[in-house]
Amino acid sequence: MAKNNIKRKLVPAIAMLACSAVMLSTATYAWFTMNKEVSVTNMQVKAKADQGLLINEVATATDPNWDEEATANQTTGGIQLHATSTANTNSWFYAYSKKANDAAAATASANSANLSGTYNSLTATEYEAQAASAGTNALTQVYYRDIDGDSAYDEGEGYYVKYTYYLKSSSDALTPSLAANGESLQIKEVTVTGNSGSAALDKSIRVAVVINNKAYIFAPLNDAAGTYYVGTGHTVTTPLTGNGITNVTSIPSVTTSGTPFYVYLYFEGEDANCKTNNITSTLDDLTVSFKLAMVENAADVTCNGVTVSST
């Protein structure tokens, strides 16, 4: 009799354990509801400089490759990226949903009820670096979360890619200004070409340019989400659709080393286009390009970047 009682008690316990195991095994990333990651192959990033400015993949003052364009070419196989979310390129988040077809979405007052737990913070200390090569390739860093505990980057662990470029004047040092009749340094003509635009997922691509401790986040494709909330802090983000008016007040002269700026490429999970069942899993021949230019201010202008600090 006692044995039967024990069996009766064990059966539901075992069933509960099995159910929990199934739930854990079917939990998936809350964004990319049908794909855990997207492969970006043959990716190229082009940073261009307008007249009066020089750009390079390295900072060295005497390097002969200072000119109007610098590039970053993907020289290895596809970079696999999970969706992530950021409001300032400093704090990054990822999420898990309770079921494969549940989508996360932060609002002004709450996180998604579909989340298993809450938004998780990424640690921005793990990355796989591809060294800079003047005239050929900027420093490229794939930031990832180590899943298998080997302390090394593996395909399928990436979240965003960061590129490093350098800028200086083609003559004397420049002093950009936000005042009327002055010239401000602006980020212009941010575009994504290639495979992009053919599927919903593409519209969630974000290009963030960081310079002088300000981030300028662009949603370069039509029909991208206009406004959304990010992570546990519900910090509202409105991507730029026009020029990024920077707060830069000094650009070094031609005889000195360049000042660094950074470009991030990622898929914004909070964009509604990142929550569809009808998405592609591979983006081929993707080219991201933008231009830095000194623009005369007809009136006072205002920096429209966000401070690179924790939310």
C-alpha cells in the first residue's frame, strides 16, 4: 500500500518535471519568431567624407590612405546575428519568449507579457575582432554572448557588429558649430542596398554612428518602426530619417592623427518588422554607406544624437 502511495506521488512529479523540460526546450528568442538568427554574407560598410574632410581605416597621421572613403569588408563567412535592442549603443538587450511564435514588445508602461522573465542585458566585453588594414578594411568587432562556455566566438552567438573609422581635416583644424552661419558636422545619405528591402526583416536593420559620445541611430529603409521602447528601462527611441546633426566642435588638422568614430550594424528587435513569421534568413551582398559633411547652418541647429550612457 505504501509503495502504491509513493508511486501515485511520483507520477505527477515526474510529469511536472517533463512538462518543465519541454517548456524550457521550446523557449526561443522573442524576436525573429521563426529564425533564431540571420546570416549576413558579403557585407560591406562604406564611410565617405565630403570635400574638406579625410577619412581612413587607421588613425596614423602619415598613412597614405587618407582620402574621401574608408571601407569595412566582410572577409570571412556569414556573420550570424540575433536581434537585439538599444537606445544609445551602450546598453544592449536581448529577449526570450515563452513560445516560438510569441513576440516581445516593450511599451511606455510595461514589458511584453510573452517574455520568459524580462529583457536581458548583453555584456559588451565579448567580441571577435578582425584587425584594421589601412586602405582595405576598418577594425571590425562582432559582439556576442558566449552560449557554450568555450569563451570563444562561434557562429550563432553574435548580436551586433561595430566598425571603427577615423576622421580629420584635409587642411587646417576645423571648429564645427551649431550656430547660425557656422558649419556643423553632419551625417548624411545613410543607405542600405543589396538584398535589403525585399522582405519585412530587412526594415529592422539599424545603422548607428557614434562620434564625440553621441549616438545617431538611423532606420534607413522605408516602413521601419518610427518609435519604440527599449529594454527594461522603456527608453523611447525614435530613429533618424534625416541628417544626423553632430555635437562635434573640433576636427584635427591634416598633419595629425585622426579622431575615431564608430558604426554599429544590427537588427532592432523592437521594430515590428522583426516580429513576423514571413522573414528571410540570409541577407546577401549587403552594402551600408553614409557620408560625413560640413554643412552651413542657415539658422541655429540642434544636435539630434543621444548620449552614449547607461539607461
